[in-house]
Amino acid sequence: MKFGVVVFPGSNCDMDMVYVLESIMKQEVVKLWHKDTNLQNCDFIILPGGFSFGDYLRSGAIANYSPIMEKLVEHANNGGYVMGICNGFQILCESGLLPGALLHNTNHKFICKNIHLTAITKNTLVTNQYSDNAVKIPIAHGEGRYHADEETLQELITNEQILFKYSDENGNITEEANPNGSLLNIAGVCNKNRNVFGMMPHPERAADAELNNADGKILFDSILNIVLS
Amino acid sequence: MKFRAEIDIMPLKALLDPQGKAVSASMGNVGLTEITNVRIGKHITLEVDADNKEVANTKVTEACTKLLANQIMEGFEFTLEEA
């Protein structure tokens, strides 16, 4: 499977993502510059974390109009896989490929720490190997408070589009376990067609056993589990 | 013709505005307990070339809906004057 990691001015998790896909998962990876208009036949496009365009105006707002985005939307609309992590999730929400928006954290602080997540639907390319147990994955964001209107939230529930919720280490989804004030503790969602994914936590920062936590690797294992079978 | 727009972008009323809330809370520290419900948004000015005010209005609205504001979380209003 060929992965493409898009680099915007201000992306800073691109090399972590390339490292995991290439060195840990042993997949073909290319970096794509945001001004490129050729996706180089990648099967799976990833928008990494960072601060594209300095988070000017709103997180992800300016990146959404980078030249590559037109091709990325086309790729997604043709059923191609796309995933956004952190700033990438914000960009995908701005583009409308994913529902909702990411607001300033309730405490108005940049939060950088390990949190726990529980997979809500396992019926996706990126969550099929998760169990009901909580996993530990870091977050690092100032604007991660997931928001969508009531109707959209209901659709997310009905269509099983909620990938992950913030939970405690035992998998209890509580207010205390919600680091940023996200509605329904939502940490990640997918689109209705289940080919576009977004999440605020950073699985690529927890995918190498050498770093003492490989809970994030389950996400990449899930992808390969489906694709290679 | 050139027009100048003064645009206000505010978080939707239903949404918590943590920045505004923090500033509200600090009003007491400067002895202004009468002040409550501070909400903080953005003020943007820009110039637009257009044949008339109606066209300028359409262009600025498009700028707001496409880029300047995210209507899931923000509302916008603007005034338009000949520059």
C-alpha cells in the first residue's frame, strides 16, 4: 500500500508519520508538498499534525485552500482513503470532508499529555483491531474541542461514525476523562462512506515499542489488516 | 470602484467562548463587577474592487462563507463603504 503524507508550511508531525509507516509498518511512503497537484498514485493520503500556516485565522482554514486539497477531495470522493491527525483533522473538518469543527479547548490551554481513548466503532479501516479496552495515546493541541450541531451528532451516532471517545484507563467515558470539552467526549470521527478519518490524538507518537508505548500502532495494524487480507 | 469592508466574526452564541469567559472573570480584578458576558471574536478589514456596492457585498459574503468564518462555530456581519 502506498501512503502519501502531505506537508504544509508549519506541519511538524510529518516525519513521525513517515517514520512509523516506513520503518515500523514497512510500507511505501512519499511526502507530498501542499502545492503539489499530483497524488503520485497514493492509496492513502495522510494530513499530519502541526500548525499549518501558523494556525492563522483558524486552525486548518488556510491549508484547506492549498492546491493539493482539490486533488485530495477528488481522491476522497472517488472512495480513496484519507486520514487527518490533529491539525490534519482540523483541515478535514474545514474542508467539509468530515463533519463538525474543532474549537478552543474549554480551559483555553494547549494540552500536551497522554490520555486514554476507547474505540467506539470497530467497523472501520482504522479501528478494526481495537478491543473494548482503553488505549493510551498522546494529545497535543489547543483547539481540539469537537463540536457539531445536534442533528450532525445524531447522524454520527446512527451511522456509527464515532471512531474514538476520550475515556479513563478503564474505558469509562466520563466528563473527568474529557481533556478539552469535546461534545460526547468525541476524539475522532469518520465520514459516512467510511473512507475519510480524523482524530485529535497522535497514534504516530505511540507506535514504536522502543518508545515504551505502542497503543497507537493498533491503528496502523488495523489498516494493514484489511488492506493486506 | 473600491470598497472597504469592516467585518466582525463572533463565536456563535450557543457556544462556550473560553477566552471571553476568562476575560469576564478578570473584570472583577479591575473593579468592574458590573461587566459580564464578555465574548471575543475577530475584526477584519479588507478592500474589494467591484462595479457597485451590491457586487462588493456579494464578494465579501463569499469571502466570509468560504474562508474568513466557519459557520459551524462562528457568525459574521459587515459594513461596506466606498474607499
